Amino acid sequence: MEVELWLSAEDMAQLSARGIPGLPGTARGCRDKAQREGWPSRQVQGRGGPGGIKTLFRPPPAIAAAVNALPSGQEAEQTPDQSRAASDILLPEDDYQAWAATIRIAEEFVPIRHYRHARASAGHGAANRDAQPDALLFSKAFLRTIGARPANLFLVRVKGDSMSPTLQAGWTVVLDASRTAVSSGIYVVRLGEEEVCKRLEALPGGIVKVISDNRLYREYEIDTTQPGTDFAVLGQVIWFAGLVQ
């Protein structure tokens, strides 16, 4: 029987750095996401919280499954005898070549289509016209863990600041084109001829709330039942990566 997983905001930020999809890269972002999406929470005694009280959140099944799929012990901080100094892992080029030769690319990795010049606007929208895609390799085991099929995945870049701090301009996101039913999450949608990256929330009566994580941008709603509404969900964002500024 699986044990229920409860995580602090700091735990989630560390797991995000280890490649767990769907988690912001900062503790504040993780806390905001958990509260906004109504994750179950509880308070326990522990360091790091006001008055020695720490809030833990129970993540959704997809995130919990990704965490549970980590190699044993990886979800927890390493003990001192397991940790290694950065100087120990920064190998010279010859050592890299030897290590790289052991990686079985075709057996263990699969290419994902990467549209370097296509941008999902996290602002007021941008039209896209792109040519032949490049490719980025992803671990087959990782894609199985998050329940994604390579044929449904596309990489595009974020433009604009309306999804900050969750997504920054210039970051790359993985879009799963098979996930077009709106529940609660970040999606790329088409509005007329513009494509935007926004957080969506499904409301009763065919209403979709469009949310920007940057509070400088106002929320708005779209009635998908109205004739002539030129709105389409292109897919859900399931992973992201970007340079630390």
C-alpha cells in the first residue's frame, strides 16, 4: 500500500530542481500553486515555519507518482556521506567522453520536436509561423513516469512576463497536445490567430477562466458555448526549463 505523500513548499522546490514536472522552481511559487489549486494541507511541528509550525501539502496523483518513481532515497536530502562536492563531479573533457560513450541514446532516449522560433506568449499573444523543428532528447523512463507519449509532445518558448514567476520569458515548455480538456493547469491556447500560455480553470456552463500568474495582468473569462468563439486549447504544459538569471 502506498504511503500518502506530504511535502513542504521547500521540499517541492527541491524536487522541481530534480526534474519533477508541474512544480514551480521556488518555495513561494510552490506554496502559491498548492494554495491556489486547493491541495489538501496540514500543519506539523518543524523548522522553517512560523512559531515552529510547518505547512505540508498533499500533491496531485501525477506529481506524487513522479516523486515515488525517483530512485530510492532520491526524494529526500542526501546524507553527508552520500553527498559529493562540486569539485568532485566536474570532470575533465576526457572523462566526459568516456562517460558519454556509455549512454545508450537510441535505447534510452527519444527525440521531442523542438520549435525554437515558435513562442507561446505569456503576455498579450503572439502569432506563430515556424519551419522544420529541431529535436531535444528526453529519457524514455522519465516520459513513462509522467505518462506522456513522445508523439504528443512539442517544445516551444515562452514569450512575455504574464506567467512570471512560474514561467519566465525565454523559458522552454513541453506541451502535451493530447491534453486539451481543461481542468486546472497551464495550457497553450489559441485565441483567434494568437497563441497564449495561460493558467486555465474550468467553470460551470462552458466558461473558462484565463489566469496570469503575474498579478499585473487581469483575469478574464471566455464563454466557449457562444457561437463564433475562436478559442482552442492546443495542449497542457507539463514540463519547463530555463536559464537562471
